Amino acid sequence: MKRQIPLALVFIFGWLMLALYFIPLEGAQKVNENMLDWTSIIGIFALALGIWSLITVNLDRIKHKKRDWQYSFITLFGLFGMIIFGLKFGGENSMFQGQESYMFRHFFNDILIPIYSTMFSLLAFFIASAAYRAFRARSALASILLIGAIIVMIRFFPFVAEYTRPVADWILNVPNLAAKRAIWMGVGLGIVATGLKVILGIERAYMGRD
Amino acid sequence: MNPVMELGDYLWMTFAAFLTLATFSFLYKDNPLYKIAEHLVVGVSAGYFVIILYYGSLKTQLVEKLYDGQMVYLIPLILGVLMWTRFSKKLAWVSRYPIAIYIGIATGLAIPLEMQTKVTEQLQAMMVELHWGNLFDGGLLNYTNSFASLIIIIGSLAALIYFYFSKEHKGWFGGVATVGIWTLMLGFGASFGFTVMARISLLINRVQFLDQWRITSVGSAHQEGSGSYTAVYILILVGIFGLLAFDLIRTKGKTDTDLT
Amino acid sequence: MTLQSRTSRNAFWPGFRLAVYGMMFGIVFSSSAVLSQEATAEVDNASTMLAPMLAPAAPGNVTVEDAPNDAGHAVIVTFSQSQAPADGQALVLGYEIYRSLARSGPWKKVGAVPSDVDVTASLIYKDAGGSDKSSDDYLPTETDLFYRVRAVTADSTLYSDSEVSAPAQAVGQWWNSGRNPVFFFVLFFTLLTLYFLRVAKQRGDSLYIRPLAGIDAVDEAIGRATEMGKPILYVLGLGTASDIATIASFTILGRVARKVAEYQTDVIVPCYDPIVFTIAQETVRTGYMDAGRPDAYRDDQVYFVTQAQFAYVAAVNGTILRDRPATNIYLGKFYAESLILAETGAIAGSIQIAGTDEIAQLPFFVVACDYTLIGEELYAASAYLGREPLLLGALKAQDYAKAVIVVLAILGVIMSGLGYEGFAKAFEAVG
Amino acid sequence: MSNNSNKGFFDRVMLLDRRWVFLVLAVVVVSTYYIPMNVPVPASREVQTIFDAIEGLEEGQKILLAIDYDPNALAELHPMTYVIMEQCFRKKVGVIITSLSQNGPGMAEQAILDIVDSTALPKTYNGVSYPGREIVNGVDYAFLGYRAYFELVITGMGQNFRTFFSRDYYDVLLDSLPIMKDVQNYDDIEMVIDISGSNVVDAWIKYAAARYDVKLALGLTGVMTADYYPYLGSGRVFGLMGGLLGAAEYERLADNPGLAMDGMKVQVWAHLTIIAFIIIANIGYFGSHKKRGL
């Protein structure tokens, strides 16, 4: 009941979806679409569990005055603020204009967007520090990595571009493509093998045990 | 301040600029400003998703369809509600049912799809890769000639052999696997080098944003009297960078692993 | 204003030309009186632009057949193009496809195809309609459909229609034969896996597998964390529970949790996806139970952060810098955040083990982490860690499949080189 | 190694606090952003050919500039539009502008307004001084706008521009525009430059270049570029600009540094900084190993 039925469900739905891939019939495709809807609906319900976790972890921090507990107020404020500003009811004259509301728009544009893009742009610094730390000709493999990166980086430099550009383009289009293709095929087989193990109930760590 | 912009909008923009700098400050070390930005963005983004998923997905994918009389959608509704049994320690195991269905659907979907896009399509592409023409057509570095396609085929097969698990990488087999890992590393290096440009662009965009904020604050260089403001701005920049450098020199000998 | 002819054909049919212009500008005049004066002045000039005044030859041989391997809302229309223009005939720009439920109409325009330079070539148009009855592009299934093709020219008054096609029906199919290659690959691989599972059951764990540095590092890393008295950070990535990479990562998380519990140290798992979060909680709890320390497990070890990529990264970064985990393990799906996490981890001095099947992120993990599981190695990791015979058996099947692929690829290259294109074609999945 | 005072120069380089890397990169990016300078981005052959082709045009000749991109490709492609448009206006070459991507007309109009402004001022490019002049819609350029079914539109323009564009973007009859006076179809223009971030470019190659033998050059986003090099080899297109880099190369050739060059000067210096750090790291690595006799 606690374990056998779920494993049976994985088995049944797994083979069903696998079969539907090969059946173009209208009814089959309707079922297919329906199932995809199911997964996203389950995901939405699960979000409640996630949000509950976020709230309890932060309340717990405040309650026990754990390290940096003061900042948990900010998280909770942001969470509830955004939810309240995003609510929509009461018609045109109500305070709750949902995603069109002044606060919701500004929270999105002036809090989320700048922090997202700044986090993203940290990559410029990290790509530099990673290169500094890792691109040392310690071994043959490290040297190849280093050479590949440097040639591509100087592909458009003044004075050298005439020579480096064609080499860089060649590396990007030949060995790089070969590497990608090999990884793809390996990953493809790995996914199918893992998928089969899941359907057959061999790989079931996700299920827990009781 | 630029008269075109309303005070409220300007304050929001200033706040955005502050959050930008607060996020950057993380590079130097963990600090209260970063903590503010971090905790704020976690809360706001989580709230954002609650709203988006409720109004965007739940309403259109479930509620409206149920109202529409599509009773088959009672099933995902029940499955979704079953997820909530996790709130109770005793009934938590019931949530395995929806999870099992979810994983079953996802797995059954992935198997043929991945087999097609990652295996058969790639295999087929490799079979027709080689042009049986002049080996060095258009020069050694022309990546559309037969030589290039030959290298692609050899490289990808060797790299595939590198992923062999149940055979020791020794002898000729080890040799082929070595060619494989070299191909992988050269490809990785090239991808890394190629990405640098896009990442620097992201940084330039942030610098542009901060500059935009400066212009909004003090007016552009064409405006009268803005020259001295610009000088102040440059001085502030030099000051910040100088202070950071000074602090780094002061704490020398300590590597960054023991910061904070 | 010079009245220079653009093409030699301009010299013909001057009278007809003016007549057409009269018609064209008649419309213009009536619609905009203000422009009329200007337009009159332009008539001379404008009249140089359209010379051929005869309708083009009609397209022919319109045949319609059901589109294969679909749900039954599409047909394929094939027709031969209009013949090359004779003197005075307008050049065909393209063909408009019309559909009707009856031979006599009414006709509905469903699409257009540009003409081909080679007029002897037949053209193909796939009329793929919607399956929703209420939608505008609905194409009824198992109903007689008639088609007509119109050759259109630069002048909207000059066109010619083909004969109406014989009726055809759109029918749904039971089997997508275009995906046969995929089917046979999946079937072959499933049988191979089942066979090796049997072998593995009989032979136990005597199957050889080559060492993977990244896997061996996991045990060492847990030991190191215990010595240092610091936690282990396990990041499942940005994948959802429907990504197989994440599912593979759960298995590894289970093992890590068990080891961690045995060594009496801590594991922290911040989660991005709510379903992944619930499963991770269950997995870690089970790991602690397997180690015989169920009470050591706390619910706040595995927690949900947020579903936004960079907000999630901001939070994990904070955790790395403040909790200073001895080891960071990143296994699953990763995107741009890969390098942000890995470099922050390096700043904190953690040992880092990464693995993903996202090709674009592998270079960054390889550069910034101590150990990286590349692509397929991530999927093999669970077998390596558990050493369960069944999981090892599946690994063996993967290896044989790779060997088959290598042989097929070489064979395919040779065959297509010898001109047997059908060989490679046989592996092509359509649709 | 653990004793700080014992560390030699090379060891210290090896253990350099990574925040120095961050700081130096930040200083380089911010200062190069503000300091005006001209980075000699060397032009590749396929960009040079486009520049030479436009430079070789006479006053009164015409080109077609196809602006087929949406706002998401703006950063890479807008600079190309700007520099080519300005070059044409300065040389009094007529520009016929179409936009077959749905959100393209907005992009095109913005570019036109900006360049009309900047051409009003006198400037010197490559040693040639141009007086400022007023650019007149319908005389110096025609903006035809957007039409659906881009494949048919491109084929149709081979017959006559008026087939699909009887009126321009501003709803003015094409026949009333002086610039369109003697222009019927592709035969009457010198070349087509397609600046594209979508599959419209395929139609230009297939229906304009292949069918009507139009002289075609492309400006593409960085990720698209590699896929279109084969057309360069086969001669179907005579020039190709790829991404920000291609745009910057063109700006340099045109001696008209703009947005792309602004980006590239920072890029070049940032790349140089990273490479310098890699070199320093390797010197440190080999130095410290040599000392220890490894």
C-alpha cells in the first residue's frame, strides 16, 4: 500500500506515456496532453508545501534567534507583500489590481529585475577568477583546455585576429561539435537507462522507504 | 534630477541602483547589504511565483476547465490535494501516489523523446556527416571540408568510447579514450572562451544601468553645471575602488578562504 | 518624366495596360480624394510598372492525400506549377491553396507557397488544420475535402485557378511509422537492459567497472566534512522532478544522506522546485533511517528556497559563505548559475563535486570544480555508489548500446560514402 | 607553504586573493566604459566586402535595407543598421527600408529617426568631410514597413515593389515618392542588406538571391552566424556581419564608432585582462615549481 502501489503507478503511467509517443491518433494525443496538464497541476499544489517550508524556516529562525534572524523579516515581508500586491479582486476601483498594480510592477521591475541581472552579471567576474585559478598548464589535459580557451578568447584581437579567427572558428565548429555530439549520445543513453530503471522499479530512492 | 521623471519613479530607480550595488558588494565579502538584497529577492520572487502560478496556471489549467465541465480534471485536482498530506506526519506516505504518477509520466515521456533527439538523430547526422570530396577543400581550417567532418566523426566516436564504463582504459582502447577526452577538453575550453564575451556584456549592461541612474540624478554632460557632478561621480568611483584596494593590501597574507 | 520601359515586354499591350491602370487608380481615387491630383500626375510613371496583361497558365495535377502519422487533421496537397510564361503572360509569384467541403465551393484560402524557379518541379503544401471544432483553422477528419490551387501574380487581377482536385479525407493513424527507428532503438535497448539485469542477478557484483574519480571523491568528501565538523551542501540543481537528471541525483542524495548520518555530520539541501523539495525530504529522511539514526534528521535540513533562478542562487551563495560547508555537491540540471555557485564554493574553500548533463555548463564545472561528472557519468553514478548488481547490469547495457552505436556510425559513414543513402535514411525519425 | 613569511614571489602569485581579479576587472570595465577610445578591431574579409560595396556606390544609387529583427536582438543588430544607414545617407545613396519581422517596424523607425538627427550635423569619416544635411522621407529614403507572408513579399518585390507595398509605412502611395520613381524591382537597386535575427534571412537567400540574382549581404546575430558561412563560400551572399563583433568591425571601417564599438572596446580590454591574469597564474605556477625543483 505504501510502496507497492506507487511503484505500480510508475510502471503503468511510464509504459502508457511511452506507448502514446508512437500513437498519433487523436484520442491518444488528447490523453497525452491531459497527462502533461496533470503534472503541472500537481506542481502548483506542491508549491504550497514549498511556500510553507519557506515560511516555517524563517519563522523558526526568528523564534530561536538563529544567526541573521533579523533578515528573515525581510524575506517574509517580500513574500507576503508580493502576494498581497498581486491579488486581484473587487473590480476596477478596488485596491487589488493584481499584476497591473503599481506596487506589483515596481517590485518586479525594481527589485527582482536588478537583482536577477546583477547576479547574472557576477558571472563576468567569476569567469575571470575561474580562468585565473584553473587555467594553469598542470597537465596535458589542463593545457588543452587552456589553449582552446585562449585561442577563442583572442579570436577578435587586433593584430592577431587574422590568424586566430580561423583557428578559433575551426575549434568551435569541429572538435567542439564532436564533443557535444558524444556527450549528447551518452546522455541520451544514460537518460533512457535511468528511465527504464525507474519504470522497472530498480531505481527508487525518490520513493523513500517505510 | 531629470524633470521628465516623476519623483516616485526616480526613487524606485534609486532603490534598484542600490540593490545592484548591494548585490555586487558580495564579491568583496558577505555583508549586511548583500544579506538585505538576498533575503528580499528570495521573498519577493517566491511571492511572485505564487501569483503567477495561481493566476497563470491554476486558473486556466484547472479551475476554468472544471467550470467548463471537463470532469476529467478532477483527477489532477485530487492528486494535487493528495500532495498536501505531507503536512501530516502520519499521512505523508499518501503523497507518494501523486509523486509516483508524476514521475511515471515524466519518465515515460522522456525515454522515447531523448532516444530520438539525443541518440538516433545524432547517429543519423553522423552517418551523413562525411563529404567524400577533396580532403582539404578550401584550406585546412575550412570547417565544411571532408577533413573537418572526418575529425568530427573520429572525435565524437572517441569521446563516446571515453564514456565506456565496464572496460579498463588500457592499450588501444585507452588510446582511443584519450583522444576522446582530449576532444572533450578542447571543446570545453573553446566553449568557455566563447562565453566570456556574453558574460562581459551582462556586466556592461549593469554599468550602463548605473550610468543611466547617474545621468537621471545629475543630468547629462550636455546640461549646464553637470560637469562638476560628473567629476564628483568619478571621484566617488575612484574612491570606492581605492578603498577596496587599500583594504586588500592591508589584509594581505590572508587568502580569501579565510575572509569574513 | 521619362517613360522608359523596364522590360522588353512593356512595349506590348499598351491599351490593356492603361485599362488596368484605370481600374487600379479608380479605386485609389474613390478612397482618397486628397491624393487624387498627385496620383494623376503619377499615372504615367506608374504605368511603366506592370506590363504583362495576360493571366498566367493554370497550375495542374492537384492531388490530395492524407498526411501520414498524424491525428487526422492534415492532408498533403501536391500540384504541378504553371508553365513558363508565354509572351504577355504574367510571371507567377506563388500559389494560393483553397479548400472546400464541396466541389463547388465555397472556397477558403488555407495558405500559400512561393513558386519555384524550376517550373517543372511539383510543389507540395501540407494543409495542417486544427483539431478544435470551434477554431478558425479546423480541418474535419474523415470528411471529403476538395482543393483548388490559384497561381497569383504581381497583379491581383491576373490569376488562374487549377481544376478542383478529387476528394480526399484526413484520417488519423494508429501508429506513427515515422518514429519506427526510435521504436526499434527503445525496444532494442530495453531488451538489452533486461538481459543484463538477468545476468547481473546471476553473477552478483562481479562486473568490472572502471574507477571514476568524481565518485570516489564523494566518500572522501564526507570523511573530510566529518573531520572538519562542517556540513555538506547538496544542490539538486534547477531541474524539476520530471528531469531524469534530477531523478538520478535523488539516488545519489540518498546514499550521501546515509553516509552523512553514519558519520554523524550534516547535509543541507536547498531546493528550487517544490516537488523536488518534497522528494528530497523523503530521500534524506530515508537515508538517515537506513543509517539507524532517524531522530538525527531535522526537517529544516532540506528546505525550499524559491523558484526563481537568480534568487535561488543568491540564497545558496549566502549559505555557502555563512555555513562554510566542507563539501559542495552539485548534481542535476544546471544553467547559468553553475559558475556562480562553483566559484562561490571555491571562495569558501569547499571541495566541490559537480555533475550535469547540460552541455553548455560542463565547461564551467570542469574548470571551477575539483571533480566533474560529465554527462553520462552522472547517470552512472548511482550504480557506482550503490554497487548493486542490478544497477551495474544496466550500466553494462549502456556500454553495449554505445558499442552498437559506434559500429552503426562507422557502417553508416561507409555506406553513405558508397552511395547507399538508404542506410542512413533508415535511422531518420520523421515527426 | 603554510608559513606566510616563507612565501616567495611566485607562491604569492599562486595564492593571489581572487578579489584582486575582481577589482582589476571592475576597474578595467568601468574605466574603458567611460574613456573614449578607438580599439582597432580588425575587419574580416566578409565585413570588408560589404563596406567596400556600399562605399563604391554613386550618389543617387539605391540599396534595400531589410530590418528583420525584434527587440530581443536589438543589442547586436541595431548598431549594424545605424552605421550602414548613416553611411548611405552621407553618401546620398537612397535607402529603401522594409521590415518583414513582426516587431521590426518599431526598430526600423527608431533607427531612421536617430540617423536623420545625426546626419543633420557635419562630420568627417575616413578623412572625408560631409556637411550636415536634412534627410527627407521619400527623397533620401523610403520606409515600406511590414507585410505578412514574407516569402511571398520577397518574391513579389522581384516583380515590383508595389505588388505588396502599394503604399509605404506612412500610408503614402509609393508612386508619389521621388525615391521610388524609377524603382520597379530588384533590378533597380544595387544590393540588399538583410539585418536579421530570424528565419526571414532564409527567404532572402532562397527567393531574392537565388531566384533574382540579387546582390545580398547579411547582418546576423552571433549565434546564427556560423550557420550562414556556407552561403559566403558558395557566393550566394557577398558579405556577412556576425553579432556585436561584426557590427564593431563595420563601425571601424566606416570610421563611425557607435554602440558596437562602445561594447567592443570594453570587451577587448576585459578579455585582455583575463588573459593577463591567466599568464600571471602560469608564471606563478611554473616559477614556484621550478624553485622547488619540480
